[in-house]
Amino acid sequence: HFGSSSLASAAAAALGAVAGPMTNYSNWDSKASALLREADEEEKREKEACDKALGLEDAPKGPPTEQAEAQLNELGEHSKKKKDFIDWSKAREVKLTHSAQEEPINLSGPDLDGKAVRLYGSEGVTYHVPKGIVKLMLDKCKRVSVQILDTLVTSTVEVYACDNLDLHIRQPLGTLQVDECMKPVKVFFAERDHVGRIYHQNSPGLAVGCSGDGSAVQAIGSEGPVQLCSKPSHDGGRELFWTNPVRRGEGEFPVDLPSGARETPITQPSNFQPEPEAAPAPEEQQRLAEQRRQLGNDMFRANDFMHATVHYTEALHLDPTMSAVWANRAQCWLKLGDFEKALADSQKCTEVDASNPKGWFRKGMSLHAMERFTEAIPALLEAEKLEPHNEQITGAIKMAQLKAHKAAACG
């Protein structure tokens, strides 16, 4: 397991210069009034005290922090190739966020050509996607309309946790993946032949049409943990799409149904409960879950936190009672700056095993990162009960109490 680390070190390790939404204590205005300078010095002293308690400066560090640093140093010596690949991948992805505006935003230009584009948290925007984009990802967007006017290089679009999204696709698309979309997500293909495979999970808001004018749309999404695959029906009936559970072959990779295999269209996906696949024996299932947990740990130590979450997710599908994996995935989300997911996973960890201090600690740090200081304190106190001699937890409690007090005074 990974030692409990502070939010500051998590954000720094995962994102480098692109840190989470924390206060910047290094750029105070030298021309400020004496009163402001005094306040600044007070903030600086408070931060230094908290950093010392949390093991974030050059003072002697607690065992969890020291262990984490040792792991990172060790991996840095023998995973340079992997790190280079991660850096190479990040250099080819552009993350954009836009607030509401009337004029459409054209996703083109030298900064975007030949790169994957992630639209994160945009609201009330219309996007036009011409030729040149490698891959398009939409993450937590609301009231957004996207017009894909030309072919994407990888022929892939990914949608995650979006709300009231309209996606108009004018060219053939090989793969559309939609996950965790509880609110409406409507996808309009210009032609039936343009539709490739549509993979979706826990997305009851998903509806797809292939008439071009949006006159015929079928709801294909459903709620639940089963990953589904939809593709156009072949019988010319009233059902536009057939939807089936994703089948997995060797290595748990998704595979299509064999050629000529009979497929049963799902007419009411919201009520759909697929026949469960034969589950492996308990011992085999535990072995597979442990194998994926170790893969996640390897990715974590290589600072590849996103890939680590993939392996941890697979482990949890096999064995959702692994509290350590819930805690580890929460730590990944903290490092990636996704505090809502970190909070959800840490909460699940405490539900699965209330005696796991890492679940309570990461719940507290997630709430702290969201500036919900008053709520963070009880979670951190629970962690302290389980690990009373952990200085990081003690320091985190002091920091949360300080922030809560100051927030109440300002309010």
C-alpha cells in the first residue's frame, strides 16, 4: 500500500507545474501595504508549520512520506523509458475549458493539429471540430454541442460524466465510448454506415440516431456496472441498434461476437439485465484481482496515475471488497486533481473497511482540497484514531482546523 501523502505532494508529483487549485504562497506583492505584508507573513508561518507537520519540507519526514519518496526515487532509476513515454503522451494532448459564449469555437490551428484534445468542464459552448485532431475527449461538460466536421485521425471519441451533450458526427467514426453519463447525451450520425462500435457503461442518458436530421433516435444506455456494446441492427426493423454485454477473451480484452452469432436486440435498455457470464472460481477471481492490483501499483510507482486507475478499476470489478484498492485509486485521483472521484473512492473504502486509516485520511484530504474544511476534520479524526502516531494525519487536522476557523471568521 502507499503511505498517506498530503494533497500538496500528490498534486506536485502528478502534475508538476500544473498544480491543483491551491493557494500560491510565493508570489506576494512587494508593494502591498504594511497590513497586507503582516498578513502575508502570518500565512507563511502557518504554511511552514503545517508543511513541517505534513512532512512537506526538508525537516525529518515521517515513515509514509519517506517511503513514498524512496519508491519514486527507485522507480526513477529504472523506468526512464516509461516516463519518457508518459511525457510523450502528455505532450500530444491539449486540455481546454471554456465558459458560456454564443460564437462557436473552432478547434483548429497549429497548437491542436496532430494532438488529442480533451474538453474538460466546459459549459454552454458549441465546438466545431475540423480535420487535424487525433482524438476527441469530453470530460464533465454541460450544455455543450459538438460538430465533428471531418475525420478524426484515430476515429475515436470518448465521453465521460457529461450532462446535456449533443454530439453531431458528419464522418465515419470507428469507436465511441460513453461512461458515467447519467444525464442526456445525444449522438447524431449523418449516415447509418458511419456508425462503428459504441461502448458504454452506466450511462442511462445515452441516445443515438443515424438519420442525420435527428428524426430517429433510440435510447441505448442503461444504468449499472456492465459494459455494453451497441451497433446498428441488420434486420431493417424498428430497432436502430442492437446492444449486448461486452464479451472478453484472453487477457480480458473485449472481443466482438463471432461472425454469424445470433444477437438479441435490447428494446428496453433501462430495464436490461444481461445474463451474467460464468464467473471464475473464487480463488481464480482473487488471483486475477491481485494481479491487476499489482499492475496498478506498478503504474502508480511509474507516476502513470491514469493507467493505474484502469488496473485498479479492473481489480475492483473482480473483487469490490479490496479496501486497499479503493484507497489507492483515491490517491491516484488526488494526484490527478480529480477531487470528486477521490472523495467517492475514499468514501467507498471506509464503507468496505472502516478500519483502514488510508480511506479516512484520503477522504479528509479530498474534502480539504474542495475547501470543505469543516467536513474534512471528522474524517481526519477517524484516521487519527486508527493511526494515533502518524504525524501527517495530525498535521492535516491542524491545517483543516486552521482553515475552517479562518473561513468562519471571514464569513
